[in-house]
Amino acid sequence: MALLRRHAPWLALALLALAGLLLFGALTRGFRAVTSDGVRRIDLQRSPRALPPIALIDSAGAVFSLADIGGAARRTTLITLAYTRCVEICRTSASGQAYLQQQLRERGLDQRVQLLTLSFDPRRDTPAALRAYGRQMKADPARWRFATVRDPADLPRLLKLFDIVVLPDGMGGFVHNGAIFVADAGARLVRNYDIDRPDQALADLLPD
């Protein structure tokens, strides 16, 4: 008993360390990811998320459902979330989408793959603002669509679906994370890529 009491603090520390290791393993999906984006990537590959019927309004003023973004042609959709006045991460996102638009056209993939940028600032990103932003990005409306939620009350559900965190920056803008998301022809989120790696998204879309 004396020996057990003498080593009790060390045993407690060992058990605490083991518990921490097990928790870290669970949070990192078996030590496979160390960032929230990495965890989300693994989770989407394991369990694709069905896109819910959230009403959206695009730059032309047309209302459509997020669940129907593939359209009759059942196209794959590459999705980013942004706001039009952003000058940091959204610019990286827009540049990546512009790169993908060009590459999809050049490689003949634009009949089965489309681009969608969703704004999380519906109060200021009206259809007119989205139209102006699309022109600025030299977006082809047949290939790259801009939209936001029709009802701002749906915004929290949209952000939760994509695991996007948006915080006011105190200067009228937002601090937020981002990614390139892939929705398959069945309107399911199946994969995501780092916002600055559109080349990886493109590589996985190319025929073998």
C-alpha cells in the first residue's frame, strides 16, 4: 500500500496523459488531421451531407433551392462561401474560382461541373451587388453563379452545413474561415479542399 501511495501521483499523471491522448485521437479522427479543415475533410468523406432545401436568390434575382443546385443536368458543383466586400480570404477564394472556371472551360468539363459562390452577407450582397461582383470576377453566368440566402434567418443553418465560422471584425467586415466544397450530382457535400488549392480540386475532377 505504501508503494502504491508513493507512485499514486505518477499513476494519475499517466492516466491523465492517456485520456488526453485518446481525446486527441478522437478529435483528429485517428491522428489523421490536426486542423478543423482536415477534420471536416475526413468527416465529409466518411459521411457526405445532403444539401437541404434552403431558398437562395442569385445575381439575376432568380430564386432556387440549394438542394437543386445540380439542375436537370445533375452537374457537380464547386462551392465557396464569401462576401463581396472582403479583401482577404475571399480574394483567394475568388481567384481560385476564376482559375477553375478557365480550366473547366479549357478541359471541356464545364458541361458537367459548375461553380457557385454563396454570400453570407445577405443584407448588403443584394442581387445587384452580386451581379457587379460577378462582372468584376469576369464570371460566365452559365458556369459560375453567385447567390445568397433569400431569408437571412436561414443563414445560421447554411453556415453550420459548411462548418463556416463568421465573426464581425469590428470594422464592418467579417473574419471567417473558408474552403472549396464539392457537391456531387446527387446534391451531397462529399469533399472539401483548402481555399488556396483549387488545383487539387481540379485534379480530382479530371478523368483517369
